[in-house]
Amino acid sequence: MKTTIKLFFFAAMISLFASCAKNPAKLLVSKDGIWTATAVTTIPGLGTYTDVNEITFSDGTGTTKDALGVTTTFTWSYDKKAEQMTITTVESGNTTITINAVSEIEKDSEKWNFVSGTLNGVTFTTADFTQVTTLVRK
């Protein structure tokens, strides 16, 4: 009986750890510090571009600082069922909503794959370009 209880407890702990590791809402905000986000964007007919930013996540909000030191604030939410991160930025009267599928979640890193975006109500999808963002905790 004790072996069964220990086995059940071990399985429950593994399940709990796995569910927390799969939920970036818990992963990102539970870690103090700055994340390095490397986005590789490929635009058909134009080429591949790489951007590196520093991102700080808080409870539902965050800031991005680009290579020139320009800071942008955003709000974010995570849909655990769809495993998608939604980032909303309002800047100079423009509203951008980006949806990324979250994959390859590790203890201090994860990858996002662009799914779709909306700029002032006009939606664009992966047919327009591809983007893979790798986040690594500094």
C-alpha cells in the first residue's frame, strides 16, 4: 500500500511539474529578470531578418527593449487550451495584436511560432510571412 501511495504521489508531482512547465503564464512571470527574444522572420521574396530584443514580463503586462534602446509596453495573455500567447501593443494610435503558438518549453527557454496578427483591425496570417521567436532567460 505504501508503495502505491508513493507511486501515486510521484506521478502527481510529475504531472504538476509538467503542467506548470507547459504554461508560460506561470513560467514567464514566475522568473525575475530579463528574457532575450530572438525573432527570425522570413518574408517571401524579401528574405530573412533577425531581431533581438530584451523582454520583461509581469502579471499580464510587459516591456520590450530593442537594440536601439526603444522601449514598448504590451499586455499579454495565454490560452492554455490552445497553447497560444496573445500580445497586444498600442503605440502611436496603432493597435497590434499578435498570436503565437507556444512550443518547446523548457525551464529557462521556449519558442513561439507566429500564427496571426492584427494591425488596426486588418488581420495577416502565416501566408504573409513566418516568424519563430526563441526566448531565453538572461
